[in-house]
Amino acid sequence: MPWTSDFLLIWVPLTLLFGVAIAAYLSSVSRQQGALKPAVTATLALWVPSTVGMLGWAELSVQVFVLDSVVNLLAALLASLAAAWSLVHQKAVPRSVSILDAQQSRKEDNG
């Protein structure tokens, strides 16, 4: 299967959407649950349908199909584990101080 521009125009946004969906799911999961199980679950939930969808391409040999699905699984799993790790180890983000907050603080300090 040639890597045509039509193929890349579909594959790249779809891959990015998968990553965003996994990261959004992981950010909504409670941190007390741990990160490993939700990351693996989210990865498999997107990997299985995409792998089954590849079966529709009759021109893929079994070897290419298996290699591609294994590489996709490993890449998605590593990416989702990295996202889960970063969410678990994320420090509290300080509240941004706006100009109005700074002015109000000066007024309170001065008077």
C-alpha cells in the first residue's frame, strides 16, 4: 500500500484524535485508581476497532497486517502510558495572576 497524500491526510488526524481521546479519558479518571489499568483499557478500546478496520484492506498480506497492528499497539500503549504518567506526576499549577489581581493586591497593601 503506497503512502499517498490521501492516506496521510486521513491517518495523521485520526492518530492525533486517538491520542487526544486517550489523554482526555486519562485526565478524567480518578488518580487514586492508578494509571496503568485506565491507560491499557483506553489503548485497547481504540486499537481493537482500528485493527479490525484494517482487515477491510484485502491488499495487505498477513505479515504486513500483523506487523502493523503490533507496532500500532506498542506505539499507542507507550503514548498512553506516558500521558498517564505525566498526569499522575503533574504538580498543582499555580493560579495565574492577572494585572487586575496585582493592582488589587497593591491597593490592599497600601491602604
